[in-house]
Amino acid sequence: MKVTTMKTTVNLFDFQRAFLELRPDNFTNEALSILFDYFEEIDESMGIESEFDVIGICCDYAEDTVENLIAAYSIEVDRNQDEDGIKAQVLDYLANEEMLIKETSYGVLYRQF
């Protein structure tokens, strides 16, 4: 018996809805929009069609606050800086580690390691 692989094109609405059904607390809608565009850009630049895997994305990417990131990754920051200065230090750390995707109104969207 031959096994047939079928593909479905996922638009932004489908992408967001899948996360709301399976993992509603992982990302804000803003972060999901950013991730959708991010994956589209990767697919286009590499000439591939990625497989859509909500659980896999949740394992590889996260959205969190600056303070939680400082604690989770033991990021050394200058606490004499104001809030924007501390945020800039965290964004620099994530960028240097090739983890930063984009800042969101909630916090930061990043790749987990």
C-alpha cells in the first residue's frame, strides 16, 4: 500500500487558531504574527516548505518578559541602568547568542536553546 503525503497551506488565521486550540498560553497574538512572518521568510529564502508543528514550535521558541529572561539565562545586567537600558542589555545578549527574534509589547520573542 502506497502512503500519500498531503500538504495544507496555512495562513495567519489558521496559524493563530492552531495555537489557541493547542497551546493558548505560549504566545501573544502579536508574537504569533511575528513567528508566522519569520517562518514564511525562512521558507521563501531557502526555497522550502516547512512542516507546521505547534508543539515543536513551542519547544523551540518562547515569548517572555525581560525579567524572566534575566533569571532563566543568568544574564548579567547593570542594575544601575533604567528599564530601557536593562532591556537593551537583554536584547544584546539574545542577539549575540543568535536567539533574538523580535521584541513584543509583552516582552521578547526568542529561540530557546
